[in-house]
Amino acid sequence: MRELFVGSFYENLQKVATKLLTSKGAKITFTRQVETGFTPATGAKTYSSFSYTGYGAKFGYQLSEIDGEIVKRGDARLLLEKTTVAPKIGDSAKLGTVNYRIMDIETTEPAGEVVMYTCRLRK
């Protein structure tokens, strides 16, 4: 019985996070490059890309959080809803007219249920 409650609780929490990020955030387009082939004779790789979307809210980092190595000036924190495709490091995120690269991802997933993502973005 406890497992049923935990699952329902976190599913509801994920729905609340999605509702808030959809209503208060912005739609973001993500693009991922995927290696689709390799030519051994030349060593050339071929790539294709695909896109996915999600709603999120971008925030800056506090000066005390910027260490110049992991978090650099200009980096942004993105709170992102649970998307149909999980974000990966290296994906690009287009917010308005600005392109960012996902540098790091923290998944909020208590009890194994993904609620949302926190991504560190860099121009």
C-alpha cells in the first residue's frame, strides 16, 4: 500500500512542477546530435540531429556560486519539466534567440520517479 501512495504522491508532484513551469516558464527547444555512421577508411563520422521541447524557467547563479571552473560567469540554471526525452549533457537549448549548451544535469527523482530536471547552461 505504501508503494502505491509514494508513486501517486511523486506523480502528482511531477504534475504540479509541469503545470507551474508550463504556465510561468517558457517553451524551450532542445537539439541533440547523434552519431549515425563511421567510415573506417577516412575516419569520418556522420551525424544527424533531432529536437525535443519542454517548458522551463531560467535563473542566474549567485556570485557566491560562480567558482570560475565548474560554474562560470554567464552560466544559467534551468528548471525543466519532465520531458518525453531526458536531456543529456551536450544537448543544445534555445531560449528565445540565445543558444546554450547543457553542461550538467541534476535529476530530481525521489523514489525513482522523475519530477523535474535542473540543468546548468552555458552560451
